[in-house]
Amino acid sequence: MLRINELKLPLDHPEHALRDAIVGRLGIDGADLIDFTVFKRSYDARKRSAIVLIYALDVEVRGEAAVLARLARDQYVVPAPDTGYKFVEAGPGAFDAARPVVVGMGPCGLFVALILAQMGLKPIVLERGKEVRERTVDTFGFWRKRKLDTESNVQFGEGGAGTFSDGKLYSQIKDPKHYGRKVLSEFVKSGAPEEILYVSKPHIGTFRLVKMVEQMRAEILALGGEIRFKTRVDDVLVEGEGTSNRQVVGVKLASGEVLATRHLVMAIGHSARDTFQVLYDRGVYVEAKPFSIGFRVEHPQSLIDTCRFGPNAGNKILGAADYKIVHHASNGRSVYSFCMCPGGTVVAASSEEGRVVTNGMSQYSRNERNANSAIVVGITPSDYPGHPLAGVAFQRELESRAFILGGGNYDAPGQLMGDFVKGRPSTAFGSVTPSFKPAVHLTDLAPALPDYATLALREAFVAFDKQIRGYYKEDAVLTGVETRTSSPIRIKRHDDSLQSLNTRGLYPAGEGAGYAGGIMSAAVDGIRVAEAVALSMADSAIPLHAA
């Protein structure tokens, strides 16, 4: 099998054109082309009137060795890499008496548990929230009736925060072992459309994610795993506290039950603030890290489609247009788009009472009338100094301000873009109807963020119009606040064993620990951590029939 990269064809090419292009590129007779599959398909939309599709293809031909030798100088024709997943060789002695425990069942925890189960290690998964369908009922209930369940919401429950998102399945992480391919393959096996294996920016959407998560849960259970919902971890038990020989020995649950383990994966999300405190109190090494704050911004999706695709707007292959923009403000702050959701909605993502948080979500169809994206300002621990958990307090302060500005009933504070830039409160919506539920309360958003963020955002909204014509739209709607862009902490770990810097047996993993940002990177990190756990269990195991 060989791989052809960077094969370009017009957007609306006929079906036979791909086969013809392969034959021409390789300089072979058509009869020598046995088969081909699309490994990746992307597009170049820099010339909106002449958008081209860019293919990477795995091709089977007669006389492959001769073809590769003849094209040895063509950097885009190479042997196809092996992207199949290989389980780590943990050896026959992986019989540690205490089963591995995984805390959290977002994308990271889900893949930790799945890989461990597939290796026969029967993990126990502890999820503080509910099963995904119960959680969906609670979340939609909050949006409709303003009744918040602090243990079952956008942040907490089976599937994690990624369940109520666009279901984006792409990342810019380095992935030399092709773990991302394993993630996508497992998703397809669980019901995702096969196109996620080859489109450049695959996405699934919330409703499909629900069914997939259920299927993956069923496999974990069938392989001997155990999953406990509505089970919060209230303490981590550490042997040798106050020494350099610290070892995890178990967890204490909210029910009072103690569960023994020497291999504890903390795949908590970026909103598990009480668990952050538990780890810090137990002496686990935690440090503050940068994150970002800002607002959700809604434009008509048709405007974004036209700006990005011109006369090709609406093309089925292209779908709803997204965007990625950045501006370096004169006050030294970077402002950028984050978690852009084409044809989606802005959602209430609160997980604590008396606080308002926004996020973005799309369904697979991406056919809602508005495009939304977080537009956020980068901040660092120098903006919230003094304590490893100071970023949590900073987030809470901003979310409490938003709750008050929104009217104190979980409505989100909002403002028209033109009014925000000009520093005047908004009193009526224009052509853009906000999608946030329960409702958006128009006000002045300037007090919602620190002055440096407000100044940078005002400058950026005008500057973005040079990157996307029409982006500075007077009646585009801003909704506040976006504070959960990433975890405000990092639970540092060793690069090789992936265990905590100062606590053996503790595996910080995924987004909450500061090692991922999104479904794909979190899932890939979950695979890496599962492998590290398996290798550690083999090293520390006592063979089943030892004397």
C-alpha cells in the first residue's frame, strides 16, 4: 500500500476524476490500479471562487515497489504508514491485586477505561454525574426552567463537557503513534458516521455523541469493567504523606466507602474545582496555568458562509463555514476565537449555583441560523497571583459578576457588538436573535471582565473585520461569560511514567489536569495514560501462581 498526499481537484469534480488523477499522478495504466481509499480530505478556500479539495489517499497498485522506486523523489508519494493500534506489551504478570480506578467519564476517562478493559484489566470508573440520557434531561431542564443540578449539567456527567459541544474531533497535537486514528475508529464502531475517518475537520454533534457514549459504556461493562454513576470522590488516600515516598492507596467516596487502589487515574474535567482542592490539600503537586476569558459571539451563519466560501456557500461538501481568527492587541493581550460552532447555539454551562457560564454547541447537521464562537483574551497566573488555585477563584468571581449582570436568575448578560465597542448599554436586539437559553438580558458587558480584557476585545472586534469582512457587525450579539476555555491548573506529571511528580500511582489525565483541550486530545491522552497504567501494573504485579 502506498500513500499519495496533496492530490488536488476542483470542488465539484466528477466521481471518476479521483481515479483518473491517481492514475495520472502515479504514471500507471488504469488496469494496474487495484483499489484506493480516502485517508483524509480537506479544502483550500483561499480563492473563494475556485475552492479545491485536497486528498490524501491510500492506494493499492500492481508493481508497488517499482512505482515507489520510480517516484522516489516525489515527497508526496510514499509507503502508507501503519496506523493500526497496537496494545502495549504488559506481560503475563499484570495481576495487581487492586483494580485500576478511573475518576471521571469524559472523553479522557472514557478512553482510559476502554483501553484498560480491552487489555483485560477491568477498571472501576467513578463518575460523579449521571448516565448520559439522565444528564441530558437535567441539562435541558436547566436551560428551560432555570433549575440547576450541580452534579448533572454541561460540565458533569457521562461523556463530559464534550457531549454538549460541537463534537469536534480534530486537534493539532503531535500524534506519532496514530492514537487519534484509534479514537476515530472506536467512535465509528460505536455509531459515528464513517466520514469522520477522512474529513479534515470531523464533528459529530451532541445527539450522536449520546448514543456513542452509551455504546462505549456497554463495551467497557461487557469486558469486565465496572462503572458507578452519581459517585463523587471526596478524598484521595495517600501513604507516606510528608515524605518523598508518597503512594496512592485508595479513594474515599461521598458515601463514606473507601475503595482501595494503587493505580488511580484522575481524568477530572476542567470544572472539578472541589476535586482540585482535595488534591491540593493532600499535597499533590499542583500549579496555576494560563487560560482565557471572554464572551460568546453570534453572527448569522449565512454571513460567515459567504465570507469564507463566496459563491460556493451552501456547498454540501463544504458544509457550514467555520473560522479561526487572532488579534494581538495594543495592550499586549492576545485575542482569539475558540471552540467555534458553525450553525449552533450558545448554551448555559453553569455547574455552581449563583454563577453564569457560557459554552457553544452544535448538532451534526449544523443547520441553526447562527454561528457562534468564544472570543477570548489570554491571561496568565500573573493576572491571578498568590496560590496554585487562584485561577479557580478568579473564574468564580467573573461568573458571579455575570450572574448579577444577567439579572440573578441564570439569564446571561448580553450586549450588541457595536454598543460594546462604543461603551454604551444595549436596550434592544437587532437582526441577530440570540440562541442562549433560558434568555439573554441586555446590559453593559464591560463590568463582566477586567478592564484589560474589555479594552483588548473592543480593539479586536474592529480588527477582525479585516480578516472576515462583515465580522464587525453592529448588532452581532455578545453573551457572557466564557471562563472555562481550559483548566486553570496543571497537575504536573512525569513525562515517561505519566504519574504525578510527587505521588506514585496517581495519573493526572486529560483536560482537568492540564494535558488536553478538546475531545480528541483528551481521548488521545486517555490512551497514553491507560498504557502507562498497564505497564506499571505489570511491573508491580505478583504473578497469579507465584509461590
